[in-house]
Amino acid sequence: MTSPPRSNKGGAASLWVLAFGLAACSHGTTSSEVTATPGPDNGKVGYVNMDALVKVHPLYPQLAHLDDDVAALELRSVGPQIARSGADIARQEAQLQRELDEAADRTKRALGDKQQEYAKQEQAAIAAALGAAGSQNGSGSIAASVAAQARVQAQRVTAASQANVDTYRRQLVDQERTAAATLDRALGERAAREYRARADELARKESDYALSLASADAAERLSLRTKLSNLALDDATRAEVTKALAALDRKEADAVGAMRNRDQATLAAFQVTLHARVRRELAQQIGSLQKRTVAKINVRQQQAQSQIVGQVGLPPTGGVAVPPGVGPGMRQKLETLHARFQHDFDRDASQTVAQFQRTRAELTRRFHALAGADAADRSGAERQIDALQKQRGDLYGEMVAQINREVKVIAQKRGIGVVVSNVVAPAGGVDLTSEAQKDIESLHE
Amino acid sequence: MTALATVAFAIAAFAPAGLAADVTDIGYVDQAALSSIPSFLSANRQLAAYKAQLDRQFARQLRGVRDAGTQARIGQQYQNRLAQRQRDLFGPLFQRAQVAIASVASSKNLSVVVDKRIVVFGGQDVTGSVEQLLSGPGDPIPPVSSPPPSSVGYVDQAQIDTIPRLKAANDDFQKFQAAQQQQAQTKLRQAKNDAERQAVLKNYQATLADRQKQTIQPLVDQTRDAIADVAKKKGLLLVIDRSNLIYGGTDITSDVTTALK
């Protein structure tokens, strides 16, 4: 009967890592290359505290700096903890909308008051004209009819125009948000491509360099290996040759490691430049988008203003409802009177409406600044965090690879068969941490 | 990972002497390499396509939603659907990989196979053999016997963290962290320059570190001591976390849990 492997439970969590590329780059250990020399700890298992070793590595300050940057960005923004959260934006937008509504109400009230005032004045003028001509009949009702029609029309036109402008503004804002998100993605992808291209180029150079070093030392290495294959070699000479071979390996590894460190710094600087450029371009392009949107809204507002000024107030065409029995002279006089009051009211009302439009334009500008700032802040911070984490991962990988090389040398020297990191409890293993710490600290020199 | 688990890994432990044993039966697998097997690549592509489709739906749903609660609810639905798809796609593949690893380990007389990422030096790399088995026709055949007793132990740190007093300490710390984070965010918004922002950040980190030292560190020490005691009694060479174990090993989680209660 086949019994199930005991590992299933323990291994499942670990294997889940596979799917999403989270299984970070390996540390480059290959057991086949290892030749353990006899030593006091021969056959034992060793372990190191990788965190402690990373902390004494010469590049640790850079790693800590990256950690701080990521922590600062995470604290400042992104996701549910975003400083300027969706709720914050909604509150600020609601406040702007309240200010806009209040300004619209004030304008409506001012226009209504002016309308009544002009209607009264026109009514009085018409009554005076008819009175002077001896026709008292109907003068009051004519003026009242004029005023009522004007009021209804004004309310209808103002409400319709405002609704149109508001709808248009919302549509433009939605379009602008979509465009900003697309732009952000495109810029981010472009920067990532540039970064990858530069990283690939540097990696190629590192490989070429490693190959050239290996080629240069090939003759010496072959000679040493040939000596080692001599079975008659005495123990002292064998140890000496093994040491020379290890020194050769180490010399090459250090040279390539130094080049990698320089490349890492180059990449870090390039990353910063890319970030700055993407943020600058994003800010510029979002600014242009906002300007275009505000300009479009202003055009629509101007159109609405003309519509309001043209239609609000006294009926612009068709003249006054003149009662029967009024002669052509009086009719002409009443129409002239109406035209004069219409003109005066239009001029006065247009100033009030213009004032309202200025207020609305300012609020619209603030509204867009708010939406744009939100998009730029959120996307910029998210991208920065991703890039920094990638940079941190690369740097950490380099550091661990170097630490592993040092630990390998120690383990070989002591004849330890296997060394692992990240142990929860050591039990009977050999702790190589402090010895490795000394060697890694010497890299500072 | 919880605060306890995080801190546990960061501790430099002291090794008691005198429990040396033969360690030639430790193998490791490079999981990153396994993920480049055609069946995994295909599943990854399918998942990526599904995610792209889900992203578009998510963006449409979120458009115009300003309420944080609704945003969180939609986000949770998104995560659930993605996780379900992952399970559907990768579950059978993982099972197959597990059988392949067990089969290779058994044929090489390994008592334990761990993740390559924790192996600094030595051990047997069985990645190639597992890849070969997974890429071949038909299903790998499970080994006929259980793995031999191993001198490498493992604990499920996540399970240990559910012990009531440890969980209470963790929950308490997380609440404290959330409150501190909120305060720090408010201060960051009010900060006038980079120097002020740096000061806020440093203060935030120092406050958390202090709190961790006071409330979490003693529990971490107790846990580590309990694990070490159990390991000594069972003659284990070292103990790793379950997340780094792929096959075999000696599970001492329940012994440690009992010792800590």
C-alpha cells in the first residue's frame, strides 16, 4: 500500500510561492562544486543569522536607506492608508459643491431682486406715460404681466443653463481622470522599460567581465587543478594548492562583486532620475489636461452666460402687451420705455452673472486641482514604492550572494556539510554567524 | 507575517553544543526554477489574462466610488475572485509537484527537502530531477514509504501565533501600530519640509520599536526557548519554519504549542 508523502502539509504553503514569481532569486549555491575538507566540525550542519550578517555588510546603509524611503512612502500614501484618501477627496469636493451652490443661490436672489426693481420702475414709467396720455385703464396690469412673464422665463433659463454646465463639467472631469490614469500607466511603463534595458545592459557587461576574468585565470586554474589531481600529493601541498584555488575564486568573485556594487549605485541613481522625470512629466501633462478642461468649461459657461443674459429678465421680443385703444404713438412710446428698461436690466444682470461665473471658474479650478493632485499623488507614490522595492530586492540579493560566498569559504574550511539561514531554533547545529560577521566586516576595509 | 514571526526570524540564537549528526540527507529545491516548467508558465499566463480582465472590471466598478467602505468591499471581492482562480489553476499543479519532489527525495534517500533560498551552502540540489519528472509524460509516482526520520525539525509559526496569549499580544500590537500610523500620517500632512517629515518618520519607527521590545520581544524569547528545548529533547540539529520546508522534516509544532500553553 502506498502511503502519502509526509510532506504534503508542510510543503503546500511554500509551493504557493511558485505561482507568482515570489520565489525570489536563489542564492547561487551549488553543492556539486563543494569539496569539504576534513575539519573539526566535519559532517555537521551549520547555520547563520542572515539578518545579522546583512546588517554588517558594507552596503547595509544603502539598504536601510531604501527601507526608510519605502516606509515613508507607505506611511504617506497608497491604498487604504492613503493620506489624501477617497473620503478626504469626497469631503473637499462636497465643500466646493456647497460653495458653488451658495454662489448660484446668491446670484439667483440678486437677479430676482434686480428684476423686481426694474419691473417696478418700468411699471411706474408705463403708468406715468399712460396717465399723462389720459389712459389709466390697464397700465398696472400691463406692467404686472410683463414682470410675471420675465420672472418665469428667467427662472427656467437660469436653471436649465446651470444644469447643462454642471453635467458638462462632470463629464469633462471623468474624461480627465481616465486620461490621467492612462497617462500615468504609459509613463510608468516607459520608465520601467528604460530601467530594465539599463539593468540588462549592466548585467551583460558584468557577465562579460566575469567571463574575461575566468579566461584570464584559466591557465593558472587548470594548473592548480592538475596538481590537485595528482594522487601522490602530500597533505601540506594539497592544502596549499586548494588554498590558492580558493584565493583565485575569491579574487574573481570580489572583482565581479565590486563591479556589481558600482552598477547597483548607477542603477539607483538612474532610478532616481527616472522617478523625477516621470513625476515631472506627469505633473506637466496633468496640468495641461486641467487647463484644457477648465478652458472648455469656461467656453460653455460663457455660452450659458450669453443665454442667461439674452433671455433672463423682460421679454426681449414681441414688445409689450399693449391694451386696445392705445394709439400708435403711445404704443411706440411704451415699446421704447420697455426697451430702455430691458437694456438697463440686461447690463446690470450681466455684471451679476459675470461675478457668478468668476466664482464658478475659481471653484472649478480648485476642483480640478484637487482631482489632479489626488491622481498624481496616488499613482506617483505607488510607482515609487514598487520601484524602490524592486531596487531593494536587487540590492539585498547582491548582498546575500556575497555573504553566501563568505560563509561557503568558512564552511569548507571547517568541513561543515550544510549551512542554512533563517533557522527558528538552532538546537545542535554550528553557529557560523560571528565568524562570518568578522569576514564580512573586513569587506569594509 | 505577524510581528512575532518577524521578530523570531531576526533573532541571533545561541547554539547548544553536542548534538551533531550526519547531514548528507538534506536536499533543496529551487522553486523559482520549477515555476518555469511549461505547465506553470501556462497557468501563470492564464492567471495574468484573468487578472487583466478583472482589473478592468474593478476599475469600472470603482469609478466614481468615493466611499471608503464601498471601496474596501469592492477590493475584497476582487481579491477573493483572484484567489479562487489561483487555487483552481495552481492547486492540481502543486499537488503534482509535491508528489514529484517526494518521489525524487525518496529515491535519493533524503529525509528532508527545503527551499533553496535558506540554503547557504551544501545540501543536494534536486531541482533538475524534479523538473525532469514534472516535464515527462504521465503523472509522477508517489513514493511507497514515508520519509525517514529527520534531524531537521520544523514549526508552523502561524499556528503557534494562534495561542491565545500570543495572539492577544499580536492583536494589541497591531492596534497600537494602526493608531500610531494614523497619528504619524496626520503629522506628515502637517509637516512643512523634508526635515520635519524625517523626524515624524523616525519618531514613528522608534515608538513602534519600543513597544515591540516591551510587549512582543519577551514572548519571542519564550517561544524560541521552547522550540530549542523541544528540539534538544528530540535530538534535532536545527528547526526551520514550515514555510521553508518542502518535504519531510520532523514537525514539532504541537510539542512547542503544548510547552507554551
